[in-house]
Amino acid sequence: MAQPASAVDAVASPEAEATGRWGSLLECSLVVPFLTPLDADIACWFLGPEAERQRQVLYKRLTVLGSNLVIVLRSEDPCLLRMCLDFLLDQLSVVLQAMQHCCPRAR
């Protein structure tokens, strides 16, 4: 299924860089490699609905590029960003375990 996440970065967003307001909008990007594009699509589908609850204070984007799931979180509140990232990682772990249990791959 998926390998461990390859990158987690908390940096100022391009918008914050352009306006010179470092720290006003934080961004966390996560790239999760999967074995196939279908696996990445399935994970994206399961992780997608959570974004709706915190739309006012958190921006969440899930994109599938090839067999990679790219996750971007943005918020002005570093505590909210951290809590949402923790929750997302927990959910990702559950999705990966379910995928491995339901769809084992020959190694």
C-alpha cells in the first residue's frame, strides 16, 4: 500500500511570502507515495470529507498526482494546523490499515 510519508513541511504559504507577512498563514504539505494511482485515489476519497467541518479557519486540499497523494493544509492558527495534521495522520493510518487488510498485495 503506502510507504511512510516522505515530506512534512510547515512553512509560510506563497501568499504570506508575497505579502511579507511571515507567520500569518502557515502551510503544511504532505506527500504520501502509493504503489498505484488507484490506491492514492481510494485514500483521497476516504480522507476528503473531513475538510468541510473546519472550512472557515482551515484550508485543506487533497490531490492525486500519479501514485502520490498530495495533502496541503493552511491555517493562520498554528494550534489548529497541528491538531488537524494530527487528526489527518491518524485517519491516514486507519485508511492504510484498512486498505492493507482488504486488498493485500503480493510482495
